Amino acid sequence: MAIKTYREAVKEALAQEMERDERVVLIGEDVRGGQAGTASPEKLATIEAFGGVLGVTKGLWTQFGSSRVIDTPITESAIVGMAAGAAMTGLRPVAELMFMDFFGVCYDMIYNQAAKFRYMFGGKAKTPLVMRGMIGAGFSAAAQHSQSPYNIFGSTPGVKVVVPSSPYDVKGLLIQSIRDEDPVIFCEHKALYELKGEVPEHAYTIPLGVANYTREGTDVTIIALSAMVHKANAVADKLLKEGISVEVVDPRTVSPLDEEGILESVASTGRVVIVDESSARFGFAHDVAALIASQAFHHLKAPIVLITPPHTPVPFSPPLEQAWIPSVERIEAAVRKLMEA
Amino acid sequence: MSSLFAIEVPKWGLSMEEGTLSRWLIQEGDSFKAHQELCEIETSKIANALEAPSDGVLCRIIAQPGVTLPVGGLLGVGAQGEVSAADIEAFIASRGGAPSAAATPAPSTAAAPVKASAPEPQAKASQAVAAPVATPAPQSTATQIPATLQGQTDETQVQATPHALRMARELGIDLAKVTGQGRNGRISQKDVEQAIVAQGGRLAAPQLATPNRQPLRSTEDDSRLEATPLARRLAKQWGINLHDCRATGARGRICQADVEAAQRTYQPATSTVAAATAQPTAIPQADFEVQPLSGMRRAIAQRLQESKRNAPHYRLSLDLDLENLMALRQEINASIPQVKVSINDLLIKACAQALIRVPEVNVQYDEASQSIRRYSDADISVAVALPGGLITPIVRAANQKSIAQISTEMHHLATKAKAGTLKPEEFQGGTFSISNLGMLGIRQFDAIINPPQAAILAIGSSEQRVVALDGQMVIRQQVTVSLSCDHRVIDGALGATFLRELKRLVQTPVLMLV
Amino acid sequence: MSLTKPELLQAYRKMYEIRAFEERLHLENTGGDIPGFIHLYTGEEAIAVGVCENLTPQDYIGSTHRGHGHCIAKGCDIRGMMAEIFGKETGLCRGKGGSMHIADLEQGMLGANAIVGGAPPLVIGASLTAKTLGNKGVGVSFTGDGGSNQGLVFEAMNMAVVLQLPTIFIFENNGFGEATGHDYAVGGRNITRRAEGFGMPAVRVDGVDFFAVYEAVKEAVQRAREGGGPTAIEAMAYRWHGHFEGDPMLYRAEGEVERLRAEKDPLKIFRSKTRKQLSDAELDAIETEVNALVDEAVSKAKADPYPPAENVLTDVYASY
Amino acid sequence: MNDYDVLVIGSGPGGYVAAIRAAQLGLKTAVVEKQHLGGICLNWGCIPTKALLKGAEIAHTLTHLDQFGFSVENPQFKVERLVQHSRDVSAKLTGGIAYLLNKNGVEVIRGRARVLDKGVVSVLEEETESVFKAAHIILATGARPRNLPGVQADGQRIWNYFDALVPKAVPSSLLVIGSGAIGMEFTSLYQDLGSQVTLVELNNRIMPVEDAEVAALVHKSFERRGIQIHTQTAVTAVDTQNPQHLVCTLRQANGQETQVSVDRVLIAAGVQPNIEDLGLEALGVELETGFIKTDAWGQTNVFGLYAIGDVAGAPCLAHKASHEGVLCVEKLAGVDSAHALDYDYIPGCTYTRPQVASLGLTEEQALARGYQVKVGRFQYQANGKALAMGDSEGFVKTLFDAATGALLGAHMVGPEVTEQIQGFGIAHTLEATDEFLQQVVFAHPTLSEAMHEAILASSGRALHH
């Protein structure tokens, strides 16, 4: 199996789906880039200036042309709104929000429109729409370019929320998301784009709502998403050498949530750490903790430990930001403490 | 002509031992026809109606709904013709039962009523019930997988949760035969459990995770809670977690009274003191001293006698050349201050690796269920001699541990063994044993298997021996080991394969690192 | 006049359907059988019909909270609409949307939209679909003068120009956004000039005149179908009822509504402009038919069952 | 096969206690001692000094007899007799240790030990070398007085504490370098026996580890007794040219140098660990600031090798060593209840006149750690028993955490405070709060009532203040 980066896996999923289905279109700011630039017209006619702000979609314009790879103004409401309208009327758009933080300027189109069409219209609408965007801190992108608001999306009925952690997952989940008949918010973590892993060449899907156990273990369950999965894995690997067996559950999708996958692991270990980059309050961790407390309380051997950032915006300066992000050390300490309890 | 007859808990299927009365379908005093349904009874597997054995009148209800009775337990009394109350009471008394009023509903957690001196219950299988597959019926606690589910899962073909897959692997279930009720038909652990029960199998108790109806007991660390020293001590004595105490002392401290209150909650008046009436021991003879067996002595006596009697032992001996192992040991010890590896430590590692390579030896024999438990990790029990006996602390998963880890762990285990501070989990279990009498100058010996393990390695003293090598007489450091195997589960060739593998590892120790 | 007699009759029928539907709701609403709140379109019938008579079922419209007229004009079933407004299972949206969310995608109706300014971004999406699939379809968004101030609308207009989408932005300028007057809330007081600023042809028409609307839209639709990009049309109109049913309309001049009914009735104006082609008898007959249809719709809606409670869980996702 | 499960090197208060505990746990144990069972403490430290201090106390009493109506004409004092008493006490105690070790089944091996390899120790006695194997080796070799650059003890006129314990005569004048417990005690002792003592301390105050208020009171008291005190001063040289007296060069912080002539000099500037000739270098044992580096349980970086007491670092106190010995053994034997030592709460006692005893944090430390501190003070001048004894100098100071009522520290200076500090130790270990301590009934009349009053004072409730 070929080794590819997370970035390449995203692009491969897009390319394969666009190849397969001409209704799949990419919409977003600078998905190609360079329109009306001041370079020579001949040059502008052939280049892809950006190919997505982090180069994820580079090459797709060359392959599919302007009618499929649609550069837009910086206009998130119109991007998402247009994509939603197009989805409802027969296309399968993939809208790119660049940074998920920008959902703040187009949330109406997600929250009041795309998410609700099907319900408001009595099941008669389908909105096969994917909204891609980057989440995650760690790059000194500061408070408006570093958030992971999947918890907010997850609380919205009508959208599905996907938060993949590996190259393999990101391809399979993105293809599934594109083929899905519902609006999907697809959260790609900045820190993962360079992550390498095995990714099959062919187009494959991973069903939404199925957790992945990235480590199997018997003593403690760590539930983590996206970049946090790798921190949890690191802790699991370290502690295994000391005889502490950690199970790492990556739900992969926040909505739908694999409740069984989580609860079964909790039932088998009785000790839970939830690592969540979203929010110190009303976050993914809190939702899962509530799920566990209400469904599996009798399996718990110790209180659930939540590891989240503090209740602050994401800071800019690297030491501040590092202090903000849930760390391997905090996870390890939490597991050790649970094992002592 | 009038007669009384018993209405009793039937035996539906071989494994049924008790049943719980759900409800009566007729009232006391009602008459019934043969085969009419009288009441509903639930077992751990099924709920079913009890049919009347003949025509009659339900003249007395003995058991109330909710009561669990053993098979043959008296539910009520039926009558044909005229009977007097005295006749009924006499009949009940003849069954050894208490007067009818005594059988009152008991909470489901209470133990089943004692089966008294009831006559042998007759199997009155009034309705065909799917009999469990496994025969003869083993203890009621073991998990039984119905034949309809047995098999191996093609994991590429089913959608199941990781725990369901794990369960299927462990229990030998083909998940293709289980219907998934999760998202998109995914099979969950619960689906598997339900399938087992629905198809007549049985689940060992812990897998049916039933909520605990006892007051919940805390398990978290209470060492930082504010409590008076006396309170802390009482709590420790009584096994009470301080989190379960209401703190009424000054400044929110838990005091003596709080712990006593918690104790009353958890240990209601019923005393746990067993009224054992011990027989006075025989008068000792004058000319010898009677030394009662210590707990340890008794355990050794019992277990090894059982092993020697039940397990057909055979032994295989082999000389191992230790030159390379000694060199490795010297190299490790010379270069790392934190480690002092002994030959025994290296042999533990070698055995662990050999067990992983020959997993058929890394087993326990479960006599009760007539099965072999094959383990994925080698938990090596190492015999440590003590003044009053011996104990076998375990190096868990020695195959996964480095030589340094094994050495350090063994060092501490041995000290703890001597100080008597080993915890049960540190010496109970294990998949293989090593007994080393080399330091006492023993050249070769045979050991008795440590049940339920199936093999033990006896290690003699490491010594210089003159051996022939390539036609030359040379002096080599050698040791003789002897493997005792339980022939019920390990055949001769298998034992020999293990020893051959062990020898390869010992003589080419670099193999242990790969 | 470019319309045939059947087309004219059809236009009047649609306008009268809207009128009868809305006036009936005005009455029914006082009966207490209608859950929630409703916003009536009476007085603006010529715009909805003038637009939609230019459209085919594969063209899409996006509407506002005041959407009944657009729905009827675009071809939604009156019985289904009425049942929906009564919250019944037989409603167009099975009782899940109500007055403000009536949609019928088969008729190209993308839904009434209770977020003011919500439709234009969606409609440019429909336009993008048409453009991408090359089916010559167009998208039409209805927005009020109130909605014209929403940033969403500006973004949609800009995007439509940038991508040269087949979109027609209809601004129904009825003088009020809720209870606030156009002159207060619309900076520059001219939506047409605003639209021009985005770089598209824009025109202001008399919204009570079916024909003015019809002709302007006809030109815009043709341009859009030929790849000429978007057009904005500001239709000046009058809202006869309050913002919502129950609005005491304290902001209105004395006698204003009566004057509007007398002078600015699109139906009367239509009748007067079609004297040569259509007879009163023909039009009265249509009114009688439509009245019966609305009666039937109301009595059926009242009799229809409410959705069962378990339906609360359905239709959230296609699959979950 | 190992000869012992545990082999302890050194039989001081750390070593012998560790050995006894190991034997009690059923481990086969031996202790190696090259000189005297009991180590410095019993032979040259705590106990013999206390015997001498008793003599000093009598000397002081004799000068104050009048207060109690007595008078003694021309009392005679023979220092050699007092020294003899001190040595007798020492001998008696070391005999007791031999008994204890024997009773618990600990073997005593005489000789100089050296760790040859992991788990292997050689013991050299005279010419004979024996080799022993042990699973666990505990180093408890202690420490010895430190010399200063430019000032070397010579056993004659420049003393370390060994010499100061067995004086042939009471010097007319004595210069003591260092105001730690040893320096302070000998200062007080010799001043009472009649020497003119000069005390030199490098720090900006005497008794640097004690609470500043306590140190200030002792400072004032010493000066009142005629003791010369130089703080922020170093002794840079001692000129031994003149056979009559020693000329000491004192350099103050500002660089100013003065000369002082004295009869004797006592170096009491700390101790250094006994780590030489133990074979530690070859094994690669890690050190930290000269002491052997261990974890919280005494484990060094070398397999099976442990270190406890002075050799493992400060505070160099006998009771700390004993405690560490027990912990180390219990941990290696897997005893569940073993708790690592809280080094903040080791009591310290200094047998000066007035006595100093303390436990826990000083006020400075408590504030530095961010506690909101409630301070309670009570003067012995208001304590009836102290007044009756004619010894009412000093006070009790208690520090409580305002938030939790926990006892943070207790500092006592005054009559018999070294006997009383345990009260606070017990309170701390049992995690008593101020409220509980207020409720304790203290007997009247006792010195310890001052403790109660100080506790009450910390909540503003003192009764006799």
C-alpha cells in the first residue's frame, strides 16, 4: 500500500470523486487561485496560484477546469449558501471554508439552512454537501485561525461532523462524506497535513459513525479525536511498557457518534480519559462524559477525566499556545492517576 | 377418593437449576384442567408457562411471584376431590416445606431458598425447550456458546465493534451468525450476548453487566480526604472508602461517627460471622510435637497432591550450554549500573520467548470445562524458597519485557516473597513455572507441575563440564534442565519441541532480542 | 401584449388563488386553529405571478417568510400548503415546516425562508447547478426591502456577478421591513442602484402591475438563460396586511390600507388592463372555482390528522 | 545464592534502624561497622554532647542559686570528670544497640566495607577480607565534619566537634565557626563552662535555617551572655605561629579584615558525606552536590544499592536517617503502607540556652509558598511554670494556613522546648487543624500551656496575652 500524507489523501479523495461523479464541484476561495492576477495572461491561464490555502486542492483545476473547481470571492456565507442551494438542486458540492473559525461568518447558512432543509421540508430535500475546513491550534495562528469548533457543529441536528485523524481515515471518510446525502462538516487538522500513512489507491469509504480503536487495551480508555488521537497513542505506547494497557478510541465522527464503540470500551476498562481540543465548556468531551455517566456509570472504577484546553481563546505566542493545547504529559498524568485510584 | 399433589418448579432443559415465579395465571381455589397453564416461570434463559399435570383445584399457593426456587421447589398444592386444611398442611410439611405463609417474595438479590429435604424432583418437562448444546452441563457460571453460533468470524466480511470482534475471537463465535442491531446493522457486544442467550447458550455472570443495586461504593483514592486518624483507621478495617462517608466533623472532616454510619449502611445488622462449630482436635501424643499446617503449607500440600494425582507427568531432560548466555550477562552487567542480570533472569526470558514460539505449551488446563486456555503472554511463575515453604511470584508477560525489566521485577518479587508482602495477583495465576535449585548444588531434578499450568521447568546448577565438541574435549559452562509436562494437554513431541526452542534461545541468546 | 389568452387567464387565476388563499387565512387565523404565526402576501400578487409565469418547473425560486404567494405562483398545491399551515401530516412538509418553510422541490420551490435575506445565497446555488449541468435553468430569489440590507444578500449578488450565474434577484419593495420603513432602513433609498453597483443590470418596476413585472423578468430570464449573468429587479409594491397577522400596524397612516385596496389592487389593475382580451364573466368564473378550491383546502386541512409524535424523529438525516 | 537479603553498611541511627526493620520483616540482614555501633550520633554526636550540656546547665544554675535561696561557696569543676560522664553514656548506649541488633537476628560484621560489584560487598577487618553477596545493599556511612579552606582542624588547637567533645581543659577563649546546630550548642556550652566565645557566621544572621524571630531572640540572648557574634563574616585564616594563642583573620562582607586572638578554634561549618573508599566510582554511583543521589525511597542509580541518612543528603539529622532507613527497607520489602518522608516536617532541635525547637515551614517560607498565614505568638514570660522555674526567656510561634487551618510550622525558643515540639509533630502528622488544637486540654501548670496559647493567639483568642 502506498504511503501518502494526509494532504495527499484529501486531494486523492476529491480527485477520485470528481472523476467518478461530474456533479461533484469544489467551491471556495483560492481553491485554484490567481484569478485576475497581474502576471501575464498566458501565465494566469495555466497556473494554479494556490490550490487551496494549504495546497490541498492543487492540481485539481488543471485536471477538472473552472466549471468544477470554482474560485470565489472571500465570501463565506455565499460559498456555503451557494453550495447548499446547489446541493439541494442536484450538485454535490465540496465547499472549502479554509479555517473552520470562519464558520462564524456563515453560520446561518449551515445552522439555519443546510442543516434544516430536510427536516423543515418534511424529508423531501437532500443536501449532499461537504464543508471542508481546517481546525486546530499549534501554528501560532492565534484566536481566529486555530479553533476546533466541531463541538458546536456536533450540537446541530441535521449536519454530520467528521474529524479524521489519519491519512487512511481522511480519504475514506471524505469519499463517504461526498457520497453522503446529508450535509457534512469535514474538519481537517492543520497539524496532520504532513502526517504520513498507508492509503490505498482505490476509492474506498469508511462509514460515518464508526469509531476506530487505534490502540486496544484493558486498563484505561482514552477517547480522542483528530490530532489528539496521536497524543493518546503516544501515551498508550509509553505506558504499555510499564504494563498499563490503554485503549484509544477515535470516534472519527462527532455526529453521528459511535456510542456503542465508546461504551463498550468503557465497559471493558472502567476508566476513561477524554481528550478534546474543542472547548473547556459544553464541548465534545463533556458530551461524551455525559453519555458515559448516563449509560455506563456502573462500569466506572474512577471518575471520568476530561482533558480540554482552558476556557480561553487560543493564544498566539508559542509558549502560551503550547500551554493551551492538551498535552501528552497531561494525558499521561491523567492515565497514571486513574491507575492509582 | 381425594388426593393432593405438588405443583413444583419443573426442569426445562438440562442446565436448569432454578426458576423464578413470574405470576400465577389462576387464583387460589380455582379449578383447572390437565395441560391448563397455571403460572409463569422464568429462568435465566427463558420464560415459560407451567402446565397442570392433571385436572384439579389449586388449593394452596405456596410461592408468591418474585420467589426463586430450585427445580422441584414447591410452588403450590393441587387437589383432586375434597381435602381438609389439615391435610394440606400435612402435605406441605411432608414436603419438608415451611408452612405456606413462610414463602414470601424475596428481593431478587437474595439467595435462593434452601432446597430443604424435598424428594428428588421429577423431570416434568411439560414443554419442549431447546437444550443447551454443551454436555455434560459444567458449572453454571461458565460461558457456553450454542453450536448455532460457534465458528470463526471472517472479520473482513462482518461489521462489528472492536469489542464484539474480541468477544467473538475469545469465545469462538462466528459473527456472521449474529444479527447486528447497531448503526447500519453493525454487531455490538450486546448483540452477541443477546444471541448467545437467545440461542440457548449461557453467559458467565460478569459479561451481563447488570447495574449494581447495592449502594454504590467508591473506589477512588480517598487518601487526601480530610478525616480523623481514627476514622481513617476504622474505614480501612471495615473496607469503607471515605468518599462514601458523610463528613460531619469540624471543618468538614470525616470522623469516627461518620465511618460508623457508613458501616451501618453497607453492613446491615446481619452478622457475617459464620457459626462454625469446630470439632476439638484429637489429643496429641506425648512424644511428638504437633505443628498445625500453616496456610501456605496446606496450600502447597493440597495443590501439589492434586497435581501429582491428576496430571499424568512425564519429564524431558536436556543439557544447555551457557557460554553465550554467560557472556551476554557479563556484558550487560558491566555496562549498565541500573541492572544486575542473573542467569535465572535470562532463563526466564528464554522460557518466555520459547513459550511464545511454541504457544501450545503456554496453556492452562481447565478440567471443569474440559478445555485448554491458551495464553498470548507468557506469565512465568518462579519458585522462591521461604522458611516455611515456597511461593511462586509471577513475572507477567515476560515475553514483552526486557531482560532488565525481568531482572528488576524478579529482584523485587523475591524480596517481597521473603518479607511476605506479595499481593495475591503477584503470585496467583501464571502460565508456566520455573524452579531453580542450582544454587543449592543440585545437578538435576524433576518438578511437580503447578496447576492449572501444564508444564514446569526444573533448573539444576550451572557448572563447568567436560564435553566433547567437534571431537575435542573442552570445558563448557552447562546446566541440565528438566521439563515436566501434563500429558493430558502437552504430548511428548510438543514438550521436546519446546525444549529444543529453549535450547536454541539459550545457546544463541541474540535470538531473544528479535 | 405578448401573452396569449390562456396565459392571461392562468395569470389571473394564480393571482386570485393567492388573494383568496391569503384572505381566507386572515379569517382562519382568528379562529385559533393555525399554530404559530403567518405573514400575508395580499397586495403583492402581481410580483409573484409576474415572475413565475416566466419560469418552468426546472427553474428554481427561493422565497421569504412572506412566501405563500411565491409558492402558489410557482405551482405548489394549495391543499398541501393549507394543510401544512394547519400543521397537518398531509401538509407539503408533513407538518414540519409550517407557513414559513413551505417548500416543494419538484415544483422548483426551494422553500420559504424565515431568515431574512436567506434565499439569495441558496438561489445562486441553484443557479450554479443549472450552469454546471448546462440545463438553461435559472434561479430567482425573492427578497424584501428589509432583506435587501442583509450582508448575505450582498455576498450572493457579488458571487452571482463574479461567476456570471443565471440568477434574477427580485426585491419586493413593499415599503416596510417588519415595522420599520424603507426610507429609514435602506441607506441610499434605492435598491436598484445598489444592485447596479455590484455590476449587474438592474431595473425598478411597478410591482402592482403584472405586466410591468412580467416583461422585466422576461428580459432578465432570457439574458440569464443565454449566459448573460444575473439581473436585479426592484418591484415597488404595497403590503396590505401587517408584518404578521396580529400586527396592529400603528405605523400606518389613517385610511392607508383602504386607499391601497382601492387604488393599488393588482387584480383590479390586471382586470382593467385586460378588458379587451378577457371578460368579467370569465374572470368571475375563475374566482368562483378558486373560492371552492380554497374552501375545500381549508375543510380538508382542518379534518386531516396531525402528524404522530414519533415523526419528531424522522427526516433529520437521509441516513444517520 | 545470596548470603543476605539486606546488607547495611554503617550502624549509625540510619543503619542500625534499617537493619532492625529489615530483620523484623523476615529478611536475612547484616550490618557492617568499622568502628563503633551507633555511629556518630551515639558516639560522637547527639548523645555525648547532651551529657556535656547537662554540665553546662549546672554551671549556669550554680551562678543563679541565689534566686532559689541557695549559696555554694567556691564550687569546683573538673572538666575531665564531665567528659568521662559523657563517654560513659555513650558506651552504655552502644551496648544497647548491640543488644537490639542481636535480639532481632541482625548479624554484625566488623570491618571496613567496600562494594565490589552489584550485590557484592567485601569487608576488610585487619588483614582478612571476606566477601558477601546481598540482594539489597544499603549505604548508611554518614558524614564527617567539613574543613574550611585555609582552616584545617589539627586536633590540638583547631578543633572539630570530636575534639570539642573531649577537651582536656576548658579554653579561656574559643572562636566557633558556623552557627548551625553544632556551632550553636558548643558556643552555648563553652560560654557556660567559662570560655569567652566568639561566634562567626557567614550568613547575614545566625541559625539560618530557623525562623528569623527565633534566631533574633537567640542572638540577643547570646550577646547578653557576653558572646561575641559576627555575622556576614568569614574566617579566612588562622595563624598558628604563636604557641600562646591563635590569630584568626575575620573578613566582613564589605571586605574589611580584623584579627581576633583566641585560645581555641572550633570548626562547625557543616559536614561532608563519607563516600570515599566504598567502591562507588567503579560502580558509577551518581552523586548530587557531593552526596549520593537517591529517589524518594533511597534507591540509587545502581541495581540493588540504596543510600540513607547523612550520606544521602541534608538535613543531616539522626532522626531523619532513622526514618529513611525504615522507609527504604519497607519499600524494598513491598510493605504497602510505606510513605515517603516529608522533608519539610522533620523537627529540628538545638540544645542551646535558650533551647530552640522547630517543625515545618518558617514564616518566610510559608509566605513564599503563597500561604495566607495566621501567626500566633506567646511569650514564656506570661507562662507561670516558666516564671517559677526562673527560665522565662523565649516564645512559641505557630503558623497556620488561614484557608484550611492546617499547621504549617511551629517555632519554639525557651525552656525545654525540645521536649515539647513533638506536640506539634503529632498534630501535624494527624493533620490536626487549629480548631482541633484549640480544643485540646493542656495541663496546668506546664510549659506546654504556651503552645496552647500560641495556637489560640493565631486565631486571636489568646487568654493570657
